[in-house]
Amino acid sequence: MIPWEKIDTARVPGTDAELRLMRRGAEFSIMLGTNELMNSRLSGSEAALATLAVKKLEANKKPHLLIGGLGMGFTLRAALAVLGAGARIVVAELVPAVVAWGRGPMAEIVGGSLNDTRVSIQEVDVTEIIRSSRSKFDAILLDVDNGPEGLTRKANDGLYSSAGLGAAHTALRPGGVLAVWSSGPNAPFSKRLRAAGFDVNEVAVRATGRGGGARHVIWIATRA
């Protein structure tokens, strides 16, 4: 068995938490303490976050998307693969080192997506973009933390609070889509989405994208 090797570490802004980029052969993992936040072998549900959301935008030839959290780039790559030349994507990544990892040791995984002319990268909290936007985006895709409860950063709770969902509703154009990834179900969050004015569809997706692996949850919430 090939041992894990620590490639780099990065502090999460505003916290004492430290992310660790690990590698074992061609496999990468991003860790927070004993929790594995993402693994390069398990990309299915992150890709589904993009494909399920974009499917709702098929009639829009020039959609404007906001992706919260770059991670290993699986959501971004999947979005680019199904969107046309007229699309624009803003990726908000709070931890600058994650962007550097995507251009460096994980470049093969992220592919050329960071250099795609349809993409702009902003090293900021996605909450800042959402709160400063009004009817700007056709879709907001959130893969921030481990779901609707803060794990890496307690401030992330605000993103999924009633006020945070209200801000997302305002930032979306009529008929726009809020897509949220989670490691598991969360009934109170589904209730908050509906209270914020969204029509909600909760989808269970395998981590591998196939028949095996953990079962993750994606909410596809449409601005009514």
C-alpha cells in the first residue's frame, strides 16, 4: 500500500482550522482534522451538482452561474462540459491555496477549467458575492463546507440560514436555480428553502456517480 504524503497545508481564513492536501500515488485528498472533505476518486455527486442545475437552464443560451467552492474542480469541469460558449461562470473560493493547488499539484484533475475564457476566479467568501447581487445569476451552485451546517468554518452557517437563503433568492433571476451539495439529508434545511420562496427537489446521488459509494444529497431549488 502506498503511504499518504502531505503536500501542503492552508489556514481557513477567519479560523484556526487547517486544510491538508494529501497525495497517495495519483489519488488526492483534502483533509480537515480527521475529516476527509473531498477525494479525487469520488467526484460523482460534485459533478451532479452542476449537471442537475444546468439541466434546468437548457433554454438559456447565455446563463450566468456562481459556484461557491472550487474544491478539486469537479463541479466546475462538469458545468463547463455541458454549457455553451455563451455561458459565464464566477467561482468564489475562500482559501487562496485551494486555487493554487488547482493550478499546481492537482492541475491534472482540475484540467484546463481554470483557464477557460468563460470562467473568472474570485478568492472571496461566496457570501459576499451573493449579498451584493440582485437578480444577477441564473444559477448558484454551493459546495461549501460539508453541507448546510458549518464544519470548516462556523460562519458558513449563515450561508444556509433563512437570511442567507433569502439573499440567494434575491441574487437569482426569476426562475433561477439554487443547487446545494450535502454529505447527507437535512430536513430543517429543506423547510428553510421552501420558506425562502423556493420550489424544492431533493435528489440522492452516489459519491462515485455510479451504483456504489456513500449517498449524498443535492437540493435543486428553483426561485418561484
